Amino acid sequence: MKNIFFFLFTSITFCQTEDKLPNIILMIGDGMGLSHISAGMYANNNSTILEEFEYVGLSKTHSLNYLVTDSAASGTAMASGFKTFNRVVGIDENNMKPKSILEICKEKKYDVGLVVTSEIVHATPACFYAKIPSRYDYEDIALQLSEHNVDLFVGGGKDYFNKRKDKRNLLEEMSNYTFVNNFEEFKNSTSKKIGFFTYPSKPPPKDLGRKPSLDDLTQESLKKISQKKPFFMMIEGSQIDWGAHDNSLSYVLSEFKEFDLAISKALEFAKADGNTLVIVTADHETGGLSLSGGNVKKSRIKADFSTGGHSGSMVPVFSYGPNSELFSGIYENTAIFDKMLKAIEN
Ligand code: MG
Ligand code: ZN
């Protein structure tokens, strides 16, 4: 009798531990420094959803070989926990290819997803599933995604899959996936593996009509991926960076506004769910943006860019949910990986 009780007790304890593995939503605003957030906040009636997060930290973004990183090296740092050279995706200085947090989650039976407003093979999402010396080898990155086991992905860049130099049609090879052609089909699909190419190549800026919106995609993707828990989802506001490279404040503001709405959808989900860790950060600052004036009451901003490239400023990290306290303080961008790992091992 005693043994049976012991067995029941340990089984229940075990099940509870399994149930407790938190969902993780990692949201990356590419190029989103503190000035981009400040500008977006003042332009939006002095308000951003980031004010509702529980903890704030700062991340040092330098790469292995440069003080100013690119999205490949910093994406690798956050996805896999090591510093590497600019342009390199997922490979370290000794040519090793450690697993990304997405891959580690997958091994722990998480469902995993990627939702971006760039091409799905662009550097930031690639860091979660690809290992390649150059971030610009998009067709090779597409091939690696086709051989991966990402459960849900949304982004542009379909041409890298079916209009290739090697004449392969990866969409046909990915026979376990359902590919949907529009948001209605995406919403209606109940497929376990789903790919949604929003554009054949690079998605346009929000201001030029990019659809569907990242907030709608975030809400719908979370609905889908949370059918089975736990899950890991990376959502990127990819074009905040592109607006800053163009030194266009209006481009930055419109992309940030959409990203802020997407964050509010993720936070809404996390608040209702109770076991979801949400992390919002950037891979680096872009444009050397500074707020030099404006009018708070009129939500008007005056801002100046100091470079057409990236800068080396630390970027903020906002966190909410179980283990969110891990993300306060000042640390290397590689620690974002360490902290996510700790969150799923706690
Ligand atoms: Mg990016
Ligand atoms: Zn950039």
C-alpha cells in the first residue's frame, strides 16, 4: 500500500513538473534602441505597452570581432548563447554548431514557431534554425529551414524555396507542411505543420501596405501554437532596422507602432495564460538615433540619426511572466539565451 502511494505521489509530482514548463515568446525589434522606443512612445500619446512589463534589463550587443554587431552575430548570441563574427549564423569561432534555444525547446517537446516581417530566411529568424558562414546565402538557409522541424512559420521570401538556382522545389519537398496563401487560409488551417509566405520576396514597409499586420499574425499564431503546450515563439519586428538604415523617422515610427501592438497581443495572451514568459528586446541599435526635440502634448518628435548603419549602444530587455526576474540587470546578449534556458530548466 505504501508503495502505491509513493508511486502515485511521484507520478503526480512528475506530471506537475512537466506541466509547469513555461511557454516562451521572444520578441525582437530589429535595430530597436531606447531612442526608437522613446520616439514611438512620444509619437503615441506618451504611451507604449512596454510600460506594463515587470522587469527591465540592458544587453551588451558587441560581436566577437566588432564593437558594432550585425543581426547575424547578435541573433546568434541570443538564439544560441555565444558570440560569433558578424555575418555568421549559428557557428562559433571553433566551427562548432551548438543548438539554438528553439532546437533545445523542440527536444523538450515544445512546439516552435517563427513570425517575422522580413523574409523568413533573413538573419534574425535564420539564427534560430540555420548554421551558415554567411547570412546572405538565402537559398542555403531556405534549404536548412526545409529540413528543420519548425512547426509554424510566417514571413516573406517564398522565392528562395521554389525559384532556386538548383531548380529544387522545397515547397514540394516539405510534404509534411501545409502552405497557406492568405490570412483567411492561415486562420482556418488546423495543420500541425504550417508555413505562411506573406510575400514572394521582401515584404514592403507597413506604410506601403504590408499585410497581414504583425499584431493580427501574433494573435493568430499564438492561438494556433498554444493548442499544444509548451511552446516557443520568436516574433520579429524586422523593419524597425530598415527604417533606421534609411534614416527615416516615419518608417521607424510606423514599424514600431505595429510592433508595439504585436507586443500587446503577446502580453494579453501571457496574462490570460499565466505560464508564459514574454521577453522583448533588440539585436542592436540602428541609426544612432537621438531625440533632439518635439512636443509631448502634440505627440510630435524631432529626431536625428548619426549613422546609416548600426551603433554599439546597449539595448533594453523587457520581461514579463515566470522567471522574468532573471532578465533584470546588465549583461551580455548571450545571457538572454542562458536565461531562457534557465527558465525552461527551473
Ligand atoms: Mg532582423
Ligand atoms: Zn540593420
